[in-house]
Amino acid sequence: MSEVPQGVSFGDFERKAPRPTATMTMTRDGPKGVEVLLGLRSETMAAFPGYWAFPGGGLSRVDQSAIDQLKGFDGSEAKATACILREMSEELGLAPSKQGLVQLPLYARKEIIADKSRYLPLALEGAFPYDTSSIHVLSHRITPPFGPIQFDNAFMHIHAGPIENVPLIDLEPQTEFTEILWATPVEILSRWSNHEIKVAPPVVTLLMEIERTLERKNRDMKLAALDISERLPGRRSILFAHGVEVVPVKTATLPPADHTNCYLVGDPEGDFILVDPASHLREGMEDMAKAVDRHKGKLVAMMFTHSHGDHVGDIGLLREAFDVPIWGSEYTAKTVKCDRILEDGEVLELGNQTWQVLITPGHHPGHICLLSQAGLIAGDMVAGIGTILIPPHTGDMNVYLEQLERLKNLDPHLLFPSHGPVIALPEQKFNHYIQHRMARHQAVYDAVDSGKQTLSEIARHAYADTPNAHPGLARDQTLSHLLSHQRAGMLFEESSVWMTSKTKL
């Protein structure tokens, strides 16, 4: 993504109200203490593919019907409770009773998976219990503003008691989870910190809260759950990985995104840097300052991935707020006064973490990525939402494609983009970008080869398969492709007329 090209307007962007969802934090007493249940989400899932997460889903009209007709559903969280009981029946095949968790009859579970509206009639028939007395809300969190759709999630909790009382979970009928894991919060967080597993960011911070509360409540999960439920702690930090915290900052960037991700990168208890502190507004500056103050380590520098306006904040205010050196590439230093020039291949020692500097031109001549075991700070090489623009005169489509191949071959654990949420499956994302851009690159060449000569004609032909593409952006990106073909000696331009080498001869 980059600044919106001059003359391209999208009008006012309106963010919709958050959609209500619910997830279930299920615990039990295991041999090593309190254990939490997580499921490994299938790589085909739209949200958090390949991540360990809590079971759950979106609230629906089916859930409203349930609370209207079933007993025991009351209070402000009634619909979320009905939702999570239905989701438990589908994803885990379990239902809560007065005596503890029980397995659903297989026929009932299959019917609900095939049609969620079957939950209510089956419950009314007595096919399974639906006791709500042991379910509590631990927290409510609205997902960060990474995109136009946000979710207001209720984190529900049920303690299943001793391990021997918890039924086996059969994943066979459902397709959302490919594995399940029972483990203590410490075990999960340790594996996450070592980048052995991917855990959804809200799950990470809730597990941290559970572990802190268990310490205060003598490892009694029922007491810990009541304590958390009374406090209803909200989201404080967004941890994409161990050593990678994100602060979304409102910027004038390309819709549907309207924020740029500012990252706190480095040792959670040692040296760290602030990457792309992009704010020009007081609110964004305060959010970044709160995150820095909350961090247990020492801020040693600010770094810019590149010098586009949606990545560089108010330099004067930033220096006043943080009083640390600014790092950037040689090209970025042409417009931003940098105290240190970063070069390709050098290693940044940030406490107990090391991050390698990668100069990745294409989107921007001095674009920087950072690589570690945690993953890749990807800047504007890829996006978690929307697309990436290649500016016609400072970008280079051919170089951009070469750098995407380079980054893919590094096989990063995760991708941390400048816009949108963390990207869980880097290879799939890189392959999609490379294939899509190469196809468009060929389409632009084919348009000229077929006799199209002006920029507008070529753009209409090359984007014929994307009728909803913004005409201004289509022309802008078509020009980027044309100039890259020109630099490669494949196309030529005279008096705003484009031609192939065959036509030129």
C-alpha cells in the first residue's frame, strides 16, 4: 500500500459497527495444573488460518430464537451464551450439564453442523442439555481497526473440572479445527515465545491475564475466573508475536485501510525500536506513547520502513515525545533526517533478539524489511488488507517482483504488514502476490501487443477482468507496468503512444 495517488479520491470512509462474536475459554484441572483448550484452525479458514485459537463464532438470529424459547438465558450476555453453546456443539461435540460436560449424540451434532438452526429444536426435544449456570464472561474486546469490519468478542469461560471428568473431543464431523491441545497457560506461552506455534493475538493476552490471576488465586481456576469476570479487563496491547507489539495509527492511506501499523520491535524486557511511528494526530501520538511507557524494555530508536507519508509521522513531535535517534535507509534519509543509515544485511541487536535488515526496493527505492525468528516486518511489500501500489516513477514493478521472490525464499514464520492484521501463511501470500502481479504485467504487455496505444486504452484492456477497479488506480498501476516493461526494453513510448519492439521497427 502507499499514499493515494494524486487526483484519486475515494470519498469519506465509514467504519461499520462491530459485529458481535463469542469464543469459549474452556479449562480443566490437569496433572500439571490448570489447562486451557485450544484448537488449531484449518489453513482454509478466512480468519487466523493455521493459528491455535478458542472455539467460537458469530452471533446469529438462531441464537436470539434460542434465548426466547429456552430457559436459563437472561442478562446482557444471553445471546453470546446461546451462541457459544451452539458453537461448542458443532466444533467440540460437547454440551454443559449440571453434572459437567457431556458428549452430544452424533446424529444431533451432524444435524447442527449441516444447519445451525437445528440447534433449537434439538435442544427443545431434549437431545442434549444446555445448562448455563457455570458459564461466565471473562472479557469483552473489540478487534483493532485493521480493516472496515471489526468484531466485538465476548470471551466466555467454563471450567470442566478434573481431567477424568472431561469427555474426549471428536473433531471428525467438523472442519474448522484440525487438532486440539490441552496445555497450561505457561506451556502455551512458552511455545509461542519460542515461535514454535502461532497463537491468535487476543488469546495470547488473555492467557497472560489468566496466568497472572492464577498466581494470585492459589492456582484455583474457579476463583481466578470469578476475579477476571468481575474486572472484565479490556485489551491493553496487541501482540502479533513475542517481541512484536502493534499500535494501529490512523493515517491517510489507501482504503479500505485507514490505519498504519506502528510496531514495537525487540526484546520485551530489553532494547526495542519503534517502527513506522506514523501519527500526525494527538490521539495516535498518545497511543504510541502509552505503548512505549507500558513496555518493560528501553526504547533505543525510531525506524521508518520507507518515507511515504502514511509511514512517517510528525518528526518534530516524535523527537520531542521520544528523544531517540531515527534510523532509515539511504534513500529515506533524502527526505527524513536520519541519525543512522541502515544497510542491507546488517544485524540489529535488540536485547536478546536479533533482527536482520533487508533493503527491498520496488515499492519504494529505500524500502526496509526486518527479519527474525518471529517473522518479517514487511512494511508495504504485502498488505493484510487491500493491495499494494507501485508508484510509477519511484517504484519498479520488475524489482518489486524480484524482492517478493527473495522474501518468499526466506520462509518467514509470520508476516507483519504495515496495513491490516498479521499474515499467518506467508508462502501463500507471496505466491498470490507474485502470480497476480505477473499476470497483470503480462496483460499490460498483451494490451500493447494487440494494438492498444494510449494509457487509458491499455488500462481498460489490462483491467477488463476487474471491472470494479478504481479507474484512477488502474491507470496509475498500468503506468507502473508500462514503465517497467520500458526499462526492460520490451515496450517503447513516443508522444504518449506505447508500442512493442515489433511495432517500433
